Amino acid sequence: MTMPVETNSPSSFPRRRGRTLFQGCLSWIRENLFSSPLNVALTLACGYLVAITFIPLVNWLIIDAYWAGTTPQDCPDKTAACWPFIRARFDQFMYGLYPVEERWRVNLGIGLAILFTLPLFLPRFPHKLRLLPLLIVIYPLIGIGLFSGGQFGLAYVDTGKWGGFFLTIVTAVFVLSTSLPFAVLLALGRRSSIPLLRVCCATWIELWRSVPALVVLFVAIIMFPLFMPEGLETDKLLRALIALTLLMSCYMAEALRGALQSIPKGQYEAAEALGLGYWQRTFSVILPQAITVALPQITSNFIGLFKETTVLLIIGLFDLLGMVQNAASDPAWLSQGASATGYLFAALFFWMFCFSLSRYSAYLEKKSSLYKNV
Amino acid sequence: MMKRDIVYQVVLLAIIAGVAALIISATQTNLARLNVDSSIDFLWKRAGFEIGQKLIPYSADSTIAHAFIVALLNTLLLACTAIVCASFLGSIIGLARLSDNWLVARLAAVYIEIFRNIPSLLQIFFWYFVALRALPRTDESIEFFNCVFLNNRGLFLPAINPEQGWSWLAAALIFAWAAVYFLKKRERRQSPESGKTWTPGSWSLLIPAVIVSAGILLADVSVQTPQETRFGYSGGIVLMPEFLSLVVGLSMYNATYIGEIVRSGFTSIPRGQTEAADSLGLPRHLTIRLVLFPQALRVIIPPLTTVYLNLFKSTSLAAAIAYPEVVSVFVGTVNNLVGQPVFIMAMTMVVYVFISLCIALFLNWHNRKIALTVAS
Amino acid sequence: MVKITTCFSILIFLCLPAVDAGTLEEVRERGILRCGIVESSPGFSSIDDSGQRFGFDIDHCKTISAAVFGEIRIEYIPVTPHTAFTLLQSGGIDIFPDGATWSFVRDVALGLDYTGVYLYAGQGFLVRKDAGVSSVKDLDGATICIAQGTTLEQNIADYFDNHGMTYTPVTFADIDKGLQAYHADRCDAFTNERLSTAGRIINWPGRDEHVILDEVISKEPFGALVRQDDPRWRDIALWSFNVRFAAEELGISQENVDDVRKNSQNTETQRLLGVHGGFGEKLGLSNDWAYHIIKLVGNYADMWERNFTPLGLERGLNASWKEGGLHSALPFR
């Protein structure tokens, strides 16, 4: 392995005066790729690695790929990516089995979700805290009414028909908005002055954090009916959402706890000196600051949640990956390159979302560390 | 103030007791209503099903408790292998990220950004359902040295079976470990006077190597190579495709996190440390091993704990493909069989909580140990 | 079609208050039969390109509807095995044709009644033709893909143990993943209920390269479920299903039923088709109830040819007793 050096080493981009661009490039190449025998070997090895992975991949995915058509006959063999498969099943990947004529409801609902959540991610938007109740209480109600219907002349759509990317988004947003209030309570509880409360919250948080999401989902699916009073039956998706909320609130609580710890003691004391009670102190002075500090961590938790929603397919709820998996086991597409194309398509989709979110999180982190340094 | 706290606690206790009583009574009525027999006796019943991968002897005649142990060992095997592979890959990625070779550093960064942002389950599916199909059938296996075979039924390795049993080898290993430990201790005590530096690399590798090979020789080994049978290969060690794709998927996903942690560990070391070591005339490899690495480790271990815990938890994804680990065998098969969800879920959760706790405690202990060494 | 109904999940939805009014009156008043079906189960319940449902289970729904209304008036209610029992109890559905294996526990503990056996199924094996396997006994040492659920895993362990054979299981949580892995040559064989396996692989490219072995290693008699507290509704279902066996034995099919009704001199045939005897009235139905069933659905052979012959399935145990099978009609007299 090469020696570790500092990333911002001043020698990485030499731009000396009086040289042509070509010479500059040449010397850059020499210094950055071929500076020592070891480096030459590494560069060649890596170049080879790139060549043997990327060239076949690009060939398979784009150049040799079957592009036209929408039927299995349009990609006769497995030697190349089968884009007709994606085209034929695209609607299913997006909406699951949601009835075609009702899909406008999904579009509208997702649009509203973006409208509600976007300001939360805009650093300059001033009324974040005021928006939270809207997001936490009002939006889920609108969403549930819109998506499942049964009232206001909307046809009822069973949650068993929800699926695809729609289910992924619904789950992620719903769980995010419901887990935050519980997370706040848990985080406050864990920092409370009451020992028993502190212990209870800490145990609760650590207990759920040490169990895989899949197990928690199984607990919800299998055990929930046992805890419930007789006759009360809950929907499978709802059970899964409750389980994920439970889990997520523990992770979010840890993010918030870290943030609460970073709030200077002076803030607490000042608020107390103003004669504010505990709740007033917490909600108008401490929490707004803590949430801002915790935002990068909350975002990265959200990314984790987004990726974790794929686990739903194991308990029989078909998110984007579940729909792809399902479509790939369709006999008609079995001998085509459909499954590989499907997985790569899903990967691309998840990647786009997670990557942009992680960039956003990194940006937040950079910004908050700038504040700290000033 | 104190009095109010006590009142709060009493109220809290009452609420907790109330909720617990409510849940327990509801569960009991439900269990009675559903005619579910809720005793732990089912553990001693005959299992009646086979398990695809077993590290200890097991058959359908064994008890369900035995099946549980088999599944648990499978989970642990998967977790350990994936943790080792992920750490290895992650360290390479992390160091590559710091390389002064532009191409190497870029590639590592691209790797991290790609694989970190794709759900691990998707990666596992890709390896299992796509890469598995690309492997040849058993009759066209890829062969290495006529004793290692790779095909769509897995990786078949020759097994080394000491005739005297494994106890010999275990004893040799323990002896080697003890010898190294003792030597290290003596060396450390003497080094201030003798001026010699302890260079653990050469010794700690040499001693066990010598002793283990001697042990194996003494124990007179038989090597069992996989033999071609009517249905593929048998004999030797079989690594199931499920296991392989899980290890690859989980390692590649978690290596991205470990890579970032390793990188930040090394970048956190002040530049002066390297310069000081240079001016002392330490060779580069010793600078890394004796100066940079121990300091980086102190930064690396705490976040590494989180990654290891996450990795351990995500071994449960094995239930999605047919690797027989705890969730798949216990929550799947056994629960189907005996219908005892309360005990089964409780046992599964306890196992995960317990092992997570062990990992966390071990790494915390290790962290404290290296932190102390530096301070003293 | 062995639905993955764990004992437990069946038991979850046990005792909900039963509905008092007679089911027949209720259905009549509603003007439509509510039939619980499990979706997308080839051979049993599918949807064609024009959105029409068809399949063996669908034919059972049609049978009851023909008996009650003399025409097809059915609201198909998609259920899962988990929800079906609750819905049946609460009156959400009138009949659940996909009641799976008629076993002691299900019959006695569920508060539901079976209405006779309409299909003898069993756990069998799917293998590649080129593997040279002609009997289950040839599978000694094989790797076998299997889905978790009911008793599949135990049956195979018992069978191999009893015959002194070994195997390596690869156990999946659901049938489709297991089949997908078998198709990718992960296993030498795939085991599940034979008929449902046949239904699922019918569209496989290269279906000819695979064969479902004739042997079964377990016995799974399937029946339809109705509520326990309405004996007359149960009678209607039981005898309506029986009409199809009787029709086959008497040589009445969907095609010739009009002819036979006009010309037959056989007294049992005449009683069955309502020419005389007034049997329908005794069930609270019209006297030509059986005629409608045969006209709209056909006899058992018609149903088999329509649904299972395209899947390449022989009748085997499901043949009439006259041809060495197990089905025999209860007499109409």
C-alpha cells in the first residue's frame, strides 16, 4: 500500500507559470500517477482493474443492450441488458399494483409530500419548527386519506396493492414524520433528571438499537395480534410502519441526544433565568438549536431508513426492490437478462436518492462545522 | 425538588407496571383464545427438519434447541467472516483513499460513493441472483489444482482433518498464543535496558506458524478433497452460494463505512507526528506501524463498533436468500412448525441483544486498553 | 396450492361472532355471491388478458353461483389465507374454495366446515430431465430447494430418513424464490405441492427440460370452507360440488347436458337434472340447479381439462373411481 499523505497536500495540483497546458498535464500525470516505481505499478494495476470492470459493464449495459420494444421477445438472450423489461414493468416498479385509474392520487400525494418536506431541508427557511406539526400530524392524515381512499368519493385501495417506489417513499416519509416526536421524547427522557426515567429510556433505546430491523418487523407482524385486545385487527403495512417508527425513533433519539449534549450549558441557564418552565425552555430554546445541530445526523439516519425499507420485501410488502424481484421471477422474462437489468435499475434509483441526500448531509455538516469554527 | 422527582418516579413506575400488565393480560387472553400452548417445552421436541449448513452434527432427529444452536453458529460464522473481510477491504479502501496516486485515490472514492448508497439487501440479491447464474454448472466447474472447485452450487475446498482430532491443533494454537504473549511481555520489560525494539510482526507470525505446522505434522493429517458425485461434489468443505453472496454483499457494503473511518482515523493524526518520526530516522514502515497506526486506532475503534454492530445485525438479511441462520431457521421454519411466536421472538431478540452487547463491550474494553497504553 | 398457512396464522383468526341469518337468504337478498379467492395462483386462480378470472377455484365459485342464481353473479374477494378465515367468520365472504388440506386441526379448531374433497394433492418433486431421475429414490444425495411452510420440510425429512437417503435442503421463505433458485440450477430438485408447482412453471421457457415426478410423499386432500353454523349452506355447497362428480359418472358434460336432459331415460340423471324428484327444492334452490351447474361449469372432467390439462397434468388420483382414481360421487336418491 502507498503511504498515507494528507489529502490537501499542496503538491497535488502544481500550476507553474510559463508552461504550456500540455506540459502542465504531463507533469501532473508524472507527479500524480507515475512518481515512483510503486506508483507506476499501482496505476497500471488500477487501470487494468478499471478496464476489466467498466468496459464490459458499459458494453453490457449500453452498447450491446437491447433497447427497443416492451416484450420478452425484444431481448432474445442474456448477453446484454434488457431495457424492454424495465419499460414493460416501469409502472409496476413505481406504483406497485395500485389501480391504474387511481394513480393520480399517488402522484398528488407524493407531490404534497415533497412540498411539505422540502422546506425542512432548506437551510434558510425560517419556520421549520412551525412546519413540523404540519408534517407530523396533518400530512399523514391527508396521505392516508388520499392513498387508501374509501371516503370523499375516492375508491378504496387495499394496502396490499401499494408497492413499488411509491411504497418506499410512503414508508420513509411516514416513518420519518412519526418517529421524530417520539425521538424527541426519548432523547429528553434519556437526559432527564429523574433517574428511573433516564434508565427506562436508555434501556428502551439500546434494546431496540441492538436488534435487526427485520426481527422488529417480524415481531410486529407475528406478535402484534397477540398484544392487541380481541377483535382489533391491524393492517399489515400499518404494523410494519409502527415497527419501523419504533425502531427509527430510537436511532433518531440518539442523534438528538448528541445534539442536546452539544448545546452549551449557558443556554439552559439563560432560559431558566428568564423564568421559563421546563417544557417552554425545551421547546422554544433548546430543541430548535438541537434539531439544527442534529440535522446532518437526522439526514443520514433518513438515508439509512430509505435503504432499510427494502427489508419490507422479506415480510411480503413489495417496495421497489420487491417489485423488481417479483418481476424478475416472472417466467416470461426468466431467460432474458431481465433480473440483472432490474437490479441495476433499482440500484441506480436508490443510488440517486441516497447519493443526493448524502451530499446534502455533507453540506449541512460542513456548514455547521463552519459555524463552530467562527 | 427531590420529593417531586420521587413522585414522578412512582407515577412512572405505576404507568410502566400498568402498561406491562395490560399487555401481558391481553397476550394471555389471546394465547388462551387461540389455543396456543405457551411453554418452552417445544425446545426439547424432535425438530424433524434438515438444515442446509451445519457446523456441528445435526439431523432431523435432533431437538429444536439443537437446531437453534446450529442456526446460531451459522449466524456467527457469517458475521465473523463478513467482519474480517469488510475490515480487510475497508482498510485497503481507506488507505487507498489517502494514496498520493491520483487514480488509486479516485477509484477508492468512487467505490465508496457507489456501494454506500445502494441498499445492502439489493447488493446481496445482485450477487445471489445474478452472479450465481453466471457461475458454471457442476459438470463444468472451475477447477484450481484439482482440489478446489467453484460452480453454481458453491465453493468446494479440501478439508484438512487431523487424525488425532482438532484438540491437538487447538492445544498447539493456545500454546503458540501463550508463547507470543510471554515473549512480548518479557521483551517489553527488557527493551528499555537492552535498547531493542519489539517488532511484533516477525515473531508473532513465526512462532504460531512453526508450532501449528509442527502440530499438524505430529497429528498426522488426512486431506479430504471434494469428490465428484452424481449430484455435484461432496466431501471437503462446502461454502454455499448463499454464504458467499452474503459475505461479498455485506463486506462490500460495510467496507465503504470502514474505509471512511480508517481514512478519518489517519487524517486526524497531526502532521507533526510523521515529521517527528521522520526526524528520528524511523523507516517509513515503522513510522506507520509504531507511530501512526496506534494513534489512528484510537480514533477508528469507536465508530468501528457501530459498523460492526450494524454488520452483525444485517446478517439477518440472510433470511431473504436461503442461508440458514437464526431468523430463517427459528422465526421461519420453527415458528411455522410449533406456532410459539412469543418464545421464539423473545429468544431471537435476546440472542441479538446479547451478541450486540458482547461486541460493544469487547470493543469498548479494547478501546479503553489502547487508550490507557498511550496515556501511561 | 398448499397455501403457506402456518398453523398459528390460521389460529389467529378464530372466534369472531357468527352471523345469524341463513347464508342462502342473505346471498339471495344481496343478489351476488361473495367468493374468497387467492390471487395469481396459476391453474387455480388467474386473470386473462381481458380481465376475466379463470381457474379451478374460480370454477368452484361459479358452481355455487350457478346453483343459487342459475347464472354467474359473483363478487370475487381477494383474500390471503390469513384473512380468509376471519372474513368467512364475519360474513365478509360466503365461501372460500381454497381451504387447502382437510386436516383434523383445521376442521375441528377453526369453527369452519369442509364441504368434501374436491382435489387430491400431494407433495412432489420437480427435476431436470437430463438429471436422469425417474423416481424420488434416485434423489439420494441431491440438493433440494424447498419453501418454508406447513409441513413440507418435515415431510421430506421423514421420507428421506425412512428410506435411508440423504439430501441438502436449501430453504427459502417463499415458493417463487425457491423456484427461481431451482431454475438457476441452485438445486437438483424443487419440492412443493405438485399441482401448484405445475401451475407456476407452465410459462417457463424450456418447460420441456423439466419434469414433475409422479410420486407424492404426502397426502393433501383439498376442500372448500364454509361457516360451521349454517348446515343448509354447507349442504348446498357439498351437493353442488358433488353434482360435478355425479355428472361425470353419468356421462353428462357441459356439451351434451341439453341433449341428455331432453332424452335421457336414466332415473338418477333425471333426478339430477331436475326433470323430476324435486331435489332442488329440498335444498331451497330451484329444481334445475344441477342443470345450471353442468351448463355453466361442466362436470369434473370438463373442469380438469379446462384448468389442469394445459398445465400438463394427468388426473392420477383425481380420476373417477371407475378409472382407478379416488373421486366417487355420492348418489342422488
